[in-house]
Amino acid sequence: MATSDKKAIVVGAGLVGALLTILLARRGYQVEVFERRGDMRGVGFKGGRSINLAMSTRGWKAIDKAGIRKKIEANAIAMKGRMMHNLDGSLNFQPYGKTGQAIYSVSRGGLNLELIEIADTFDNVQLHFHQKCTQVALDEGELHFEDGKTGATNVHDAPLIFGADGAFSAIRSAMQRKSRFNYSQHYLDYGYKELTIPASANGGFQMEQHALHIWPRGKFMLIALPNPDGSFTCTLFLPYEGEDSFEHLHTDTEILAFFQKYFPDAIPMMPDLLEDFYQNPTASLVTIRCNPWQYQHRVLLLGDASHAIVPFYGQGMNSGFEDCTILDGLMEQHGADWPTIMDAFSESRPKDADAIADLALRNFVEMRDLVADPQFLLRKKIAAHLHQQHPDAFLPLYSMVTFSHIPYSQALAEGKAQDQLFEQILALENIETNWQHNPKLDSIFQHWLASKKQLATV
Ligand code: FAD
């Protein structure tokens, strides 16, 4: 690609689009970004609710690439484990990984704003806000935009087009109409609603700040992530229909009775519970998969546009950021040879996106139900023990996903192999009291390891 052709359009200046823009600009591309919303630097993201996300190892790597770790870290809160809130009000802390390992609560708006500000420092980046992509002519590489303020329409083209326009991507929509494009979307029967635990009167945290709080209640759950201002953003995940569900929560009495029954320790910390409940929407949870992610070596999908997942592993943004890291690595390797880059990316990445989609669905059951199950807790303890004893041979699934760069598909496969291992271990007699120095456990583990090695060499 000649230098004069190093032009790209990025649709969507959300988390992934803004980061991608920085990485493209660094590599000398002339980037035009079109974003449907207004410029958050002008309107501010603070007017609304404080929404946070859990950032983990894969996300941090991309943040490092953008050179903004220090800025983001300054307002990030380390969450070293899960704090379980039992029905009787008792608390139980479960560390996420080894000492020193944590996931980080970061502000979605703050992070997006920071990324947009950095993108705007490049002379070769032009940001266009209030520009909704309404029509896509894929073969011509032509995009139509409507100005949200004036209603005017305009057309732009570029040799490279990146669809980072989220789960309901206009670019993907156009690709869906092309032959041999696979697509699926699946909604959970659950919705979610954001609620708030404000800071205490003296501005402090009302609960432990270095934890992700969970109220697991079997079929549903409430979670809370800390914010730097002392508040917590809570999310209630609940079925749309059924006995305990959103369809039965319409009046003050119904809502308060439900919270009194299931989350009694949270009520005194939520003075605006009713107001929040009525004001904040009940939103849906979707998994979107598609393949291929590229069209004619000219158009590429990234982030939620190609793989929207449910939020229970805290990996949606992290995996979108990992898309950017991988794409940047391919640009490093292949220069501007986009046919090679797009083929490599589109070939390797969807299976990892598929795997994290599956893992996220599976983690919902773990968070809302299993975390309170003694068998599950025992497995966690034994897994941590095995990792301590054999750090190179055994890494718990959660750590592979959250604290490593191991491809998600590999982590999922390893997780399934670990399920088989634990089926045998947990069947051992008196294992609940006798797992630390248990020759039978050691023998099962060694046998499992050997059979894995054998498989690897076949
Ligand atoms: P988006 O953030 O959706 O950005 C897309 C952008 O494109 C938006 O700015 C939008 O305005 C713009 N756009 C859309 N259509 C058009 C158009 N036609 N024309 C122009 N612009 C357009 N992930 C984590 O890693 N950790 C978490 O803890 C976590 N928690 C979550 C909790 C919840 C409740 C939910 C729903 C998600 C969570 N996620 C989490 C997932 C994360 O929010 C997404 O994966 C991430 O926002 C995807 O970024 P994106 O840039 O691909 O898409």
C-alpha cells in the first residue's frame, strides 16, 4: 500500500474504535473517525450515572500500547477478589488469584474520554461526531453518514474501513447481506438494571473497596464495583419473567419486599433504590457471533461489532482491546499488506471470540450460583493449591482468562480438561478435609498431566 493510500475510516469512537484509531495513527495512517454520539468532551459523560468496567491483563496490555496506563491506573481501583454477601448478612472473601493479582474497576466514560483525547492529539486523525453511519456500500468502500444535528447526509470512502460500531453494527449489518456470512445472536432470558450505593456521609466507601461484591441468589444476583468517589455501581441481573423477575417488580412495595427478601444488607446502603429502579432502564444481554470478520480485504470488524458477549467474565472490552493488540502486532509483522493481515486476523481470532462467549455464559452460573456452593469452593481451594505446587503445569481457568494472554480457545479447552481432573479429585473419600497432603490426589494429578502430555505429542 502506497503511503498516500494509508487512509482508513473507523466507524465508532467507543472503547475499541478510539483505541484502534490511536494504534492506526501511530503507524502513519490518515484516520477519519465517525461517531454517532456527540463529543463526550463537550457534553461530558459525568452528567449521567457512573458506569464502571473490570479491566484485566488483556486490557492493560492494549492500554500500555496506547501509552495511557498511568492515567487510567490513577483512577482504577484494584479488586483483589469476590466478596460474597450471604443471605444472613455474613461476608466471605474469595481471592481472584495469587497475592498481588487483581482486576481493576475503571470508569467506562473516563477511559473512553481519555482515549478520544489522545486520538485527537494526532495530526493525522480527524474526529467527526454526531455522524451516524446509515448506509454501507461494501464493494465500493463507501459509507453514508447522517449528521445528528443538522440531518445533512454525506458520503465518505477509504481503502480501509474498520467497523467498531458495537453490538448493533451498521457495517456488520451490510456484511450480513453478503453471501456466506455466518451470523447468530442470542438473548439471555435475563435483563440487567444499574443501581447505586453512594459514598457514605464522610465520602468513604460503605463496603470493602478492593473487592467485587456479589450477592449470589441461585437464579439471579446483584453485583457491585467500586468507584473512586466512594460509591459503588451495582447491577441487578434478573430473569425478565417468572417467579422472581422484573415482571413482578413494578411498585414500591414489590421492589422493597424483593430487596428485603434477597438483599437485606444492601437496602440501608441504597437510599435511592426506588428512584434508581424506576429511572434506570432494564437492558438486555446478547451474545453475537459472526464469521468472517473481514470483507474483501478492505473492511474489518472489531470489538462488540464482531463478538458481543454477556458480561459475566468481565471480558467484553478486554477482548475488544485484545483485538487491537493482535491487529497492531500483525501490522508490525506485515506492514501495510492488508490482505495478509486481514486473513490472519479473521482466521485466528473468531475461535477465541467464540470461546470467551462460551466462557462468559458459563461464568454466569458460577457467579450467581456456584460461588455459594461448598463443592465449588473446595475445587477453587484445591486448584489454588495445585497451582502453588505446580506453577508451570497448572493454571486455574479464571487465571488463564483474566491474568494471562493465553488464547481464549486454549483456555476453554484447558478448562474442560480441568473439569475432568476435578471430577476424579472431588470423588475421593474425605477430600473436603484431606486435600493438602493426599497421595491419591497427587497420583490423579500426575496421571492427568501425563495423559495431557501424551495428547500433545500425538
Ligand atoms: P461500544 O462500546 O458499543 O462502542 C461502539 C461505538 O460505536 C459507540 O460509541 C456508538 O455510539 C458507535 N456507533 C454505533 N453505531 C454507530 C453508527 N451506525 N454510526 C456511527 N457510530 C456508531 N467488558 C469488560 O471487559 N469488563 C467489564 O466489566 C464489562 N462489564 C460490562 C457490563 C455490562 C452490563 C455490559 C452490557 C457490558 C460490559 N462489558 C464489560 C462489555 C463492554 O462494555 C463492551 O465489550 C465494550 O463496550 C465494547 O466496545 P466497542 O467499542 O466494541 O463497542
